[in-house]
Amino acid sequence: MRYIAALLALLCMTVATPDPARANPYSELVRIELIPGWRRSDGEHVAALHLTLADGWKTYWRAPGDAGIPPLFDWSRSRNLQSAVPIWPTPIVFSQNGMRSIGYKHELVLPIRITPDRAGRDIALDMRVQIGICNDICVPVDLTVVGTLPDGGRPDPRIASAMADVPVPVKETGFRVIGCTLQPTKDGLRLTARLAMPGGSQPEAMVIETADPQVWVAEPQMRRENGDLVAETDLVHIEGGAFALDRSGLRLTVLGPQQAVDIRGCPSP
């Protein structure tokens, strides 16, 4: 039953782009502001979304956990925008109806790295955002952000602080990825990740993501073995049965009490 519930939740997550015209009775619980940011010397523009939540409400990280609602972004109405990539600050872990969720309390400054189509010109940002917010209940909220990002500006300390709070790439730490093993199960695959991460305390959480949004990943179970951190999780495809897993598309995020670590790819041991 756990797999059925998880797959139904995943199906609900893969919804279409949000419709901003739909009335939303919960929109007063979150306020969104565009921080225009600045144009870098390489032509990339750094801006941010500033979300302020009503007391007691939370919102979700890019991988929201079993009970969360993943964020959705639609940039298609923008002009002079080639690509936009959110840069997610380190989230917190909280419990929601007995399940783990990953996200933020009170407020979120979400930096966005934007590449314009034409260098040296303003970017007309017109985007639709759907996020989940949670208190005693969890609901999706549709938001609209419109603004101009000029060719210029100056670094904003709020954006700089949020970008400094992202998980640290594993190569910049003293840790090492030993590797991941995969075993077939009746529902999909079981993944066991082993990391050389010495330390007496158990990390708060690990989040494992794949490059395929149709693959559901269970909350990893973690333990220590000979100083290594070992995490086991089950992977299930929404269509059921066997599937191929791209190891280079695996992403592991270790959320520790002092540091969060970002790991891209997990080869065989």
C-alpha cells in the first residue's frame, strides 16, 4: 500500500503548468516579491524570488518529500529569456502527518540564474509559479511575477546570502563517494549508497533524486558502518516494472547539523 500511495502522489505532482486565472483562496497566506538583482560580467543575470509566508506556514524544496508538493515554474511568457535556473538554499526537515517533508519556514529567498537571448538588453520577466504551502493542511498556491531585469544593477546582499547557503559540492569537502549498488526488487530497484563521511553524529537527513521525474524515491534509511555513512532506499517507476537508471543523473543531498553536502552522480563501488 505504501508504494500505491506514493505512486498516486507522484501522479498528482506531475500536473500541467498552473493556470494563473484560477481563483485561489489561499493566496493571502504567501506573498511573493521579485528582487531584480544584477547583470554579471559574463552576461548572466542573477535575480531572486522573495517569498514571505504567514505565521505557521511552510513551503517546499525542489524535492519536497513524501507529503510535499513540488514547485512548478512557467517562464514561457517572458521575453529575452533563454534559460532560468533556480538555486535552492539549504532546506530544513519537518514532519507532516507522520511523513518527512523538506522545505522552508517563514520566508525564502530563491536566487535564479537567468541567461538572456540577447546580451546587453533588458529581460521582461513574466512567470507563473505554483508552490505548495503547509500548516495543518497542505495546498497549492498559484502566483504571478512580472518585472523588468535591467542590463545593469548591483549585487543584492539578500541574494548573495541565499547563494552562500546552498549545499556544498562534495569535492569541496573532505568527504568521498564510495559508490552506489543497485538490486532489483519486485516493485523496482533498491539503491544502497555508501559515503566516506566520518563523524560521530548522524546527519539529519539524506535526499536522493533521479533525473527521471517519473521515478519515486522512498525516504532513505541511514546507518553508520565502519565510519562510513550508508543509505538505502527503494525506487519505483510510476508505470511499474523494471526500468533503467542513469547513475550520472543521481543526486544525493546530505543535510547535516552544521553542513549540507551536494553529490552529483553515484558510480558503482
